[in-house]
Amino acid sequence: MKPIMRRIAGLFSGVAMLATLPACAQQSLPTPVPNTRVSLAEVELDGPALWRVADEDTTIYLFGTVHALPEGMDWYRGTISDALASSDMLVTEILTDESMAATMQQLVAEKAVLPEGQSLRALLDVNQRASYEKAVAGLGLPADSFDRFEPWYAAMMLSMLPLLQQGYTPDQGVEKILESRAGAGLGRGELETVDYQIALFDQLPMESQISFLAEVADNFDKMKPMIDAMVAEWLEGDADGLAALMNDSMTDPVLAEWLLYKRNRNWAGWIDRRLDQPGTVFIAVGAGHLAGEKSVQDALADRGIQTERVQ
């Protein structure tokens, strides 16, 4: 499997993207089937990894999330639940509310649609188009389902629709559970906006977008077991194992810098500034941002700020 495929889960806030599925795709999705490839229930749970940054009057927890999960994942307990209960604020990549779906639909219409007269499949060479059409057919969708969209958007749909079909849901995602456990009295914050996240993909060079889509399509059948393996590493708290799956050997430096490393540095800056205020903050971001080289922890270390793993 090509390395770029090992990054999909950590590159974007899946909760937000799942709200953007076109109506035709939502209506045409085949009935979900049971997961028969990897039994996540058999994973020995040591608990997902949790880090802490602290000074004399401020504590900031860093927790890596999975944006969509199957039913029955038992992870919210022990140090994680204690850390959230002790916090004054829950901070996620973006804020989600009842208006999210409408906001995302509008942004996709503005930023993810090709100019009039252009077609996605016309941007692909013969081999890329054959692989792409095979992947779309594997979803039970017509070949022209995403013809009006830019390659990055089609790539995100091809990466997430198989998970929806096979039992993964944002309703069981980590952010959703944290928000339900946090309660109305806990302060809320965001590191980015939905507009910013969409713009990250929209501003990618077309060459990188097409490369992204081509590799997603080529590895379409491997998507579900790859995500299962990532979730297994996450449940065990094996940050090094997760990094090996997600963050090693990037083939497109533009994609890596724009979608991951730059954001990690931005978030480290946010944490640095937040340490100047007293209180306790629980930050939950995609697990790929807290694993491997050039992680948020590495960006903090570059600022002279050390992180301590507490679970």
C-alpha cells in the first residue's frame, strides 16, 4: 500500500467531511455489511494515548482522536475521563453544531465544484480513470457521481464511503463522545474553522489533488482493513505503531506540509499562547497529528515546551 494512503485518517476532520456527502450518494449507498475483516473487539485495550503539557498554573491535555468508529468501542475511561472531568474547556479541530451540515454543503458548492464545462474524469489519464471508475462502481454508485467535483473531494468521498458502508459512523466518533460527556457547562474552543479546512484541500495544486485521488482509487479495496489496523493501534495506545501506519515515508511533500506539518506547527503556537492563561484544557485532534515525526509534540519541543505521556 502506498504511503499516502496511510495518511487519510489523520489529514482532515472526518466528522465535518461526512456531513458533506452529496444527496445522490447518501440515497444510493448499499446497506451496511458487518465487519468481517478485522475484529476490533479482540484487541487488548491498554487505552488510547494521552499527553499533558503543563506549567505552574496551566495544564493542557493532548488526545488523539478517530473521527468515526464502529459501535461498541470501549475507550472513554480511566485517565481520559478524569482529564476531561478536570478540564475547564474542550478544544477540537472545529466546532460542530446543528448548522454544520448546511455550512459544509455551502462550502462544498463554493470550493469543491469544478468550473462549468470541466469534468473530473476528463482530468485523469486512461489508467487513472479506469481505476477511479472501478472504485466508484465498488461503492454501488454511477461512474459520473463525482464528475462535477474537484479531485480532492472525490478522493475524500472514496476514502470515507466504504467506512460508512461497513459500520463506521461519526456518531460513535471520539469528538462526538467527548462532546456528549463534556456537558453544557464546559467551555468550548476550536483550533480551525470549517472554511479553513476546506480551503486546505481546495488550494492544493491540481497535480497533488489528482495524485491523491489516483492513490485512493488504486487502494480502494484496502481502505477498510487499513483503517481497522489504525484503530487497533489507537485502542492499544501504540503511538509508534500508529505512526508507522499513518505518518511514515510521505511521497508528496506538498500534501504533507500543507495538510499536516503546517497545521501541527500552528497548533503548537496556539498551545504556547494558551499556556499564558491559567486553567485546564482538553485538546482533541486527529490521532495522526500526535504520532510520528513533525507531530504536534515535536513542534512544541521546537518551542522549548515538553510533553509528558500520561496514558
